[in-house]
Amino acid sequence: MLQTIEAVIDIGGQIRLLEPIKLTKTKRALVTLLNNEDEPMMTGIENALLSEETLGKDWNKAEEDQAWSHLQ
């Protein structure tokens, strides 16, 4: 079962959970860093620009042109 637990990470990389957790065995975890309330969120255009190169690799394939050719 996936479970989300709120935590804070200090500048030294130490993680402090903000709520108690009980585990019966060692678990793997993923850490997603969120913006603080005083940090601006990225705008849609910034997200698009950061994605453009990676998505462009797929968009520019001949198979992609073939798949969408019926719409032209």
C-alpha cells in the first residue's frame, strides 16, 4: 500500500517526519521536494520550456507523424 507522509528536510539533508509512522519492516521511499509557500511556483510556460527538448525527441519521430497523419 502506498502511503504519503509529510516531512521537512533541512539544508543538511536530514529528513524529519511531521507525523508518526509504524512500520513492520524496512520500506523504500521516494522524496519529492515541494516549493515552500514563499517560493514561486513554476509557470506553465516554464514547465513547457523544460519539457520541450525531451518531448521533441518523440514528437519528431517518423512514427509519430504517421500516427497523426489522418488529422491533416
